[in-house]
Amino acid sequence: MKKLSVIVLLFTLNWGFAQEEGENTYQKRVLETAEIDLLFSYYNQDGENAAVTGGEGTEELTDATSSIVVKMPLNPDDVLTVDVGISAYSSASSSNIDPFDKSSRTASPFSASSGASQSDALVHFNPTYEHSSDDRNSVYSAQAYISSEYDYFSLGFGGGYTRLFNERNTQFGASFQVFLDSWNPQYPVELRDGFFDSRISGSGTYNPSFVAFDDETRNSYSLSLSISQILGKRLQGSIFLDLVSQKGLLSTPHQRVYFSDFNDFFIEDFQLADGVEQLPDSRFKIPIGARLNYYLNDLIVLRSYYRYYSDDWGISAHTASLEVPVKLSDKFTLYPNYRYYDQTAADYFYGKEAATSSLDFYTSDYDLSAFSSHQYGMGVRYKDIFAGTKVFTFGLKTIDLRFNKYDRSDGLSSYIFSLGTTFVGN
């Protein structure tokens, strides 16, 4: 039984417990005291297949994200969690929505413009309320989500239910989410009304195939189901299924497309768009996967993951990953990990100047192309269960430091550094 308790802790199942009810029985609180998570990440990527410039051009991007997550016990049964954050990014590719900013640089898809779309910030606010039953075998949740950036606004809400049974060896979960989003389309500058530039060169007259989108909304609906089972003293597994439906403007308005049956036109070294990507106004996704965690000994746990993905745009994908936490001491744990991903291309993907204008749907976004990727990472966690180190009135419980390197077969590469700390109240 001691080993089983250790396994439950290591697998972070977060299955609460309560004593049997009685007049003088103490009811354990779901969350004993307030907790604060401070999170920061820095992301950097580069590549040469930017969708903003029709599948050819710099993909250089940096993003710094910080957020604070506060968990507050409202009473013995209820917890309110508030997640607030901001993500500030600088993107060489999105800067080329308007590459003709009359700066000293020559307009080119492989260099960044200094236009207004070069950088932006995304702000999000995500409160979640959870209620646990008296016997701690049922958890109900409700949440909301709001985010905003210069060309996109998202409003979401959802709820969930978790049930523990079979002497808490089995956990079933179900949740749903709805996102109601709206675009403020930023079309490539050469496709906007009134555009004129005397530097245009090419054979004939520049006459792109472009009509602004009528629908500027995107709605997403998802249902998630999962079941987790302790299979033995050393083994725990889970399976999950998501059903996701999207409706509305699923194209990205500022992503250019170049047609094989159109003449090429340039300003300096930058090719003018023949149009923007056109994708269906609906998409249905089905990811299904499983986790299997094995308690090897007091020092090592094996955490494996597999997911199969399919959608009605023609993409199918496989994801497999392995993380091996290694306990160095009572306070320090290492987290080496590896992830492999492989996907087929969407039916509507075409490289630069491979699509024709007669097609109904087309995109040169390499995220929808066929590719494979590898991700390698290492993390280290410091944990003090007694929270002895104090910052004001809060004790430092954990510090997580992680680094991951990502390489894709189409040449995109990136890395992400993340730091997380958890503080607990008195």
C-alpha cells in the first residue's frame, strides 16, 4: 500500500480524499491554502517557408510570455483559479503583411519590414471554478476565457465533470469548450483598396484574384472524454478522445498565395500576392490517444504518450513521446523527454506557384504540409514540501526549469525556455 501511495503521488492524479461523514468528522479541504504560480517562457524560431509570403520567406519569430495563476479556496469544497497573462511577440514574417514601409531595406520575403504588424501582444484572462462533492469522488468545473490581439478576439466558456470510483482506482472525465472568435482582417497591403506603387514590375497589368471575406467569425466546439485506471502497483494508464468542430473563417486573411497560371509581379525583390489562402468554412478533428506510466523504482518513472489525429481536411498524424523523471534527491528531479510527430498534407496544400486560380481551396501554409518533427528536452524541478523559503507571507513550493529544442523536416527549427514557480500561503 505504501508503494501504491507513492505511485499515485508521482503520477499526479490529484485524486482528493475525505473521511467518512459523521457529526464530529473533520472534512478535509480540497485546497488547504492559496497557491500562486508565476510562469515565464521565451520562444524563438526560424525557417524559410513563411505562409505570410506564400510559402517562401523568413519565419523568424520570438515570443515572451508571462502569466500568473492564482488558486484560491473559497470554502472546503470550492476552488477558484484565475489565470492572467500576456504574450509579446516579434515576427519577421507577419511584418511582411506590409513589406513596403519605405524603410532603407529592400523589400524581400527573407527580411523583416518595420511595419506595424512586426510585433504585437496577446492578453488572456481565464477564470475557472471547481466544486468537489463531500465524498471527494465528484468534481464539477466551469470556466471562461477571453483573449485579444491586434487582429483577433476570442471569447470562450466551458465546463467539466470528473468522477472517481472503483475505490478511486478509476477516474472518468468529460468536458466541453466553446470559443466564439472574431477577426479584424489584415489583408496583404497590395490587396487593399487604393493601393498603388509606381515600382511594380512584371508582364501585363497587376490584377490579383481577391475578394474580401464576408464572414469574419470563427466558432469552435469541443468535447473531451477520458478515463484513467490504476492497473497495478507500478502501472497506471489512461485513454482520451476529443471531438472538435470549427465553423466560420478558418482561412488566415494575411497569408498570401501565388498561382501557376498568373504572371509574376514584383516591387523590388518582393512578389505581389495573387490572392490569399482559401480554406473550407468547416473542419472536424478527432484526436484519440493514450498514456501509460510505469513506476520503475523509487528513482525513475517512465511516462509514455501516443496520439492519433485525423480531420476532414485530409490530415492524419501520429505523436509519440517519452518522459523519464529521475529523482536525484528528495528535492530535485530531472525530466529528460523526447517527442516525435509525423503528419500527412492537407488536401488543400500547395507549394509556391503550384496551385491554380480555378481551385476552390488552396493554401501555402507549411503547417498544413506533410512533415515530421523531433523535439528533445530537459527539465529540472526543485520541490520543498514544507515551503521553507518565504517570499513575503508565501512559501516557495516548487521551481520548474525546462528547455526544449524542436526541428521540423521542412527546415523550421525552434527552441523554448520556460520557468515556473509555485508559492503557497500560510
